[in-house]
Amino acid sequence: MKELTTRCCIAGGGPAGIMLGYLLARAGIDVIVLEKHKDFFRDFRGDTVHPSTLTVLHELGLLDDFLKLPHSEIHALSGNVFGHVFQLVDLKYVPGPCKFVAFIPQWDLLNFLSDRAKRFPGFHLLMETEARALVEENGRTTGIIAGSNGDQLRISADLTVAADGRTSILRTQSGLEVLELGAPIDVLWFRLSKRPGEEHETFGNIAAGGILVAIDRLEYYQCALVIKKGGFDLIRSRGLDEFRQTVGRIAPFLSDRVGELRDWNDIKLLTVAVNRLKQWHKPGLLFIGDAAHAMSPVGGIGINLAIQDAVAASNILTEPLRRGAPSEADLARFQSRREEPTVRTQALQVFIQDKLLNRVLDSTQRIGMPFAFRLLNWIPILRAIPARTIGVGFRPEHVETKAAV
């Protein structure tokens, strides 16, 4: 078995893992990041880079180069609700250099960050390398056993960070308690073409029994159809023609291209989970991002909370890592810092799922417009409230560590 040694081993090359790897290597900490796939290409991942993340990129001096990548921008969010367009969010009210949400494929973000991180001598990214087991000695995690192209690696580390997503293998092995908050919805992902010169300002579409979000990816729309939890088999049993008609009914501007959905292979199921660990750490082991707290797709903020976790972890743990292994108190400081905004965000998501999304999905005819929506439409300044919640979050993090000379 090949053996490697590092200060910090990060399992998972998603936004949390790659950003934390970048920040630690930038500060002069040796770090190994493991990504089980051969590349970052996943078609059905979050694409929303919110002002909070754009601010972090600005603080790192990366923003200008990042915005040169092909992307679209939304400065305000509106919704077509039962045939009426409502202005819900105006991002001009958020603090920071970017008052918009950038829509960019997540693989572009990860490639961008990892390419810049490779400029630091302490950053090591191992592709096609999957964390399989924790190594423990005397009640402390001391590293990971990983598989890589048929071989096994033993990676010893002062700190092991699990950033391997909502289906985290390491979380299961840790034995830590998971608090399930419930998710009454799932999401079906598919793409439909965008016509040349077509401008589409309506982000969300709500009709009786259906909710559809259309994300502008410049050349096509990445569509997310919200469905009842476990309802995909019933939808399939009714046939593809009925599915196409449903999409066209909820979002009429897409009705002339639903024929592009040729078979069920064009439609992918995202099973939604909302949960979090009761305790996010053990001696030598820390969980961040979806491995610590799986978020609902409501608001599209999961990637941005993951980035905030990475920034907070870097701020709190860089100095302890310089000295060796962070203490349990150091890891507890991280959880204390990030748990409150996570709890508040998940509570808001669950409220929206239960009180709005579920109500719409259960409806067979037009229902009354929530009073909050009408207020947002009548009083523009009130759009600053959801703008800050979605764009910045309850506790935005800022880069405090310095780049190593």
C-alpha cells in the first residue's frame, strides 16, 4: 500500500473541498484533496454563485478572471405565479462588489479554483481517488484509506476533512448522529434549448400542481421541476407526453421545445434531503459542506454555504495546522461558528417547502397568492430582505488568512 503524509487531507473535490484546499495551500499548509471522479463534469449540480461567494473570490484577487468565464447574471429574481409576474428579490441591495447571482456550470468553478490552487506548492489534487475508510489510532482519526485506479493509498494527516457530500462514506463510518429534518419534495433535472436572442427574465414558474425553475446557461435552459417526494415512478407511468404537457403548462415559454425531451434518459432525478450532523467533528476529523449539512435546493444556496464553511474552516484552523494537529476545541469553534447560520437557513428552507411548495404541488387549481409575495411586489425596498438572505446569508464569511510569501 502506497503511503502519503500531509497536514490536511480533504475527501471530496466539490466546492467546499476545493475551496478549503485552495485557502490552506495559499496560506502555506500542505494539503491533499481527493476527488473520486476523473473530472469535475456533473451535469446536474448547483450552478448559482451568489454575491457571498463572489465577494470571497474578490478578496482572493480571483474575481476578474472568474467573471471572464462564460456565465449569465441575474440582478433581480422574479416569478411567474399563476400567470402573474412578481418581482421578489432585488440584489442591488446586497453588500459587496457584485450585486448579482452568476450562473455558471459548477465544473467551471471547480476547474477554475483547482487550476489556481495548483500554483501553490502545497496543493495536491488526486483525481480518481476515493476515500473508503477512516484510519484511527487511540480514538483519533489519523488519516484515510483511499482507492485509486485499483490501488490503495494510506494518507496520514494531522486533520482529515470530510467534504464528500450528502452521501458521505466518512460520515457513515464516523457513527456521528444525523438529524433528519425532512424533505417533502424531489427535483427532476433536464435541459431545453434557448433560442438565439431570446431573453428570459422570469426565474421561477408556479402553476396549479407544479413548480419549475429555468436556469439560463446561455445556450440552453437547465430546468428543475419540483415534484412530490417519491413521485417520479408515478410520473413515468403516465408517459412522456403527459410530462411534456406538464412542463409546457407550468412554463408556457418552453412549450414549443418540450419535444426535445426524447426519452426518460433526458430527465434525471435529484433526491432531496435536508439534514445535518448533531456534532460535526471527532478528534482529528471535521465535516463541512453537504457532508455536515445537506441543504434543500430552495434558494440555490447550498454551494454558497459550502464555500462559507471552507472560508470559516481556513480562518479558524490555519494557525493550529501550522503547529500540528488541531484540537477538539479548535474543531468545536468551527461548528459553533457555522452551525447557527446553517440551522437558520435550513429552518427557512423547511418552512418554504412545507408551507408553499407542498401547498402548490397539492393544488388542482389556482390558490391565493401569499401575502408576502404581494408585499414584495408593492413595496420594492422590501425585496432587500430576501436579497440579503439569498445573496449573502445569515453569517457571511470573509477571508482572514494571508497568502504565504
